Amino acid sequence: LGLGVSVLPLRNPLEFAERAVLVDLLSGGRLDVGVGRGYSKTEFETYGQALEDRRERFEEALDVVMRAWTEDGFDHDGRFWTMRNVNIYPKPLQVPHPPVYMASAGTPETVASIARRGLPMLHGDEFVTPKKMAHRLDDYRQQMLAAGHSTALADANVSLSWVAQKMYLATTTREARDYVKPFLDWRFQSFAGLLPSMKAPSLEAKLRQRVPALKAVLNSTDTKTAN
């Protein structure tokens, strides 16, 4: 069972930790916990939170969650939460706690935080090429080593990290593009709706910006005909 992901800045970390323990126990220790800091201004405004605080709020929340799973009777005095004599009982079935994966779209600050904590990564950049992803994973591994983690842990976390990619297989490129374009356009328009200040870019505009290698394909006669 996996979360992909819970936006921790919008959660009470102690309540989140308790709910995760319950699922871990009921599932027989099969819970994987994916967490992220979020990105949607609309979502944060709905919860009455400031989007610009999300990174600090996320780091503090994750600290509380980790301590709640592994410690008893601790106090927490942070910028966003103050807690006294925290005890969660019972503790998670998995020792010391369920596996935790941190979400990332590749920003240097987030990758550095994941590496410092020595956690596997959930990578969700939709337009990253395999070559660029390899460079990011190597940088992530090197940062873990620089943070003092062992080579064994660094190698293990690289192998445990997830890379989310969307794929559609068809007989020809044109057939695949014609079939998936309406769905992707709808998805980008929907996501853009979560960011009122942004104008939703077209699928091709995003591809041109994020994947230079596809410019020739997008400018081809076949593409213009297909569209």
C-alpha cells in the first residue's frame, strides 16, 4: 500500500503519523509512505496556508512524523507546531517505521533535502529524458555521500527510487499522438486551473520548452497533419 503523495504542509503531522501507524498495523506492515510539499496555490489557499511557507512547513512536519514513530514523550517547539509529551501507541509494525519516499520534480533544494535525510525519491517530472534522469540520480547519490551516508545506503536508495512516466504504445508515432493528445490537453488545462494566475500552455508548447530533442518532431509535416 502506498501514498503518492500526501502533502504534509496541509496536514497536522501528529494526526498523519497516527493514521499511518493504523494503516501499517492493519496491512500487516505493508505501508509505503510518500510525502511531498505541494505546489498548488489554490489548494494552499483553501486550507488557509501560505504557499511560500510550504518548504519550511514540510520539513518541520516530516521531523515531527519521524519522531512520533520512533520516540516517546518528546516535546516539539517549531515555527508552525508546538506539542508536548508526544506519545503514539502502538508504534508502527515496521521497524523503525514504514519506508518513506519524498516527492521531487528535480528542484535542487528538494533533491538536497532528500539526500540529506537519506530517503528514496519519488520523481515526478513528466518530461525528463532518460539521460537527464540518470544525471539527476547520480547527483542525488553524490549528495547522499557528501551528507555522510554510506555507499551502500546511497546505492540502495537510488535503486528504490521511483520515476513516474506516462506511456502509450501504438503502431505508429502519429497514431499514439492522435490518441493521447486530447487526454493530455485536458490534463494540462485541469492542472493549470489550480494555478489561477497562469495561462494553461498547450501540450506542444510544454514539450517544446521541456524537451528540446522533440522540436524536430513537433515541427515535422507529420505533426502538423496529425494536429
